[in-house]
Amino acid sequence: MDVVSLINKYGFPIVAAGGMGYMIFYVWTWATKEVKPVLNEANTVLIALIDRIRMLDNDLIRLNQKVNTVLHLRGKIIESERVIEQQKTEEEANAKFKDALAGTAKSEESKKA
């Protein structure tokens, strides 16, 4: 039967409803046979990528903690080296000052004598 005779026999709304029902069946069959397997595969790949991102994020967090620890310890070492250097400089300055005072005292005694 052709479409015109079906419309004359049953009416346009019934034929249109039958055509829409077939279209829905065709789309549903296509989606379940063609699209669903591809979506399942994509979902599996997405889960694997999310796991890799989590592992990389954990690695970055660990590395950041290690870098912060090293920088903190290096900062303490650098600070202690700076303090030691400053103490040496002060000791040398005190020794020179004492030598200068001793030299001044000797020169005054030699002037008096």
C-alpha cells in the first residue's frame, strides 16, 4: 500500500502516529546498537584518565611537600651559616679593636716615658 491510500483509509493522524512510532523504534535501535558500545568504551577511558590524573595530583602534592621541606631546611642552614659568619665578623672586629686599644695605650706610655 502506498501512503496516500493509508491516509484515505485510516486518516492522517493515525498514519503520522505510526510513522513517528517507527521513527522512535529506529532511533532507539540505532542508539542501543551503535552509540551505547561507544559510550561504554569512552566511559572506561574516562575512568582510566581520571585515575591517572589523581595519581599525578598525589605525586605533585608529595613533590611539593618535599620541595617545601628542603627549602625550609635549606633556609635554616643558610640562616645558621649567616649567624656564624656574623659572629666571626664580630669577633674579628673586637680583636682589632682590642689590638687598637692596646696599641694606643702603648704609644701613650712611650710618650710619657
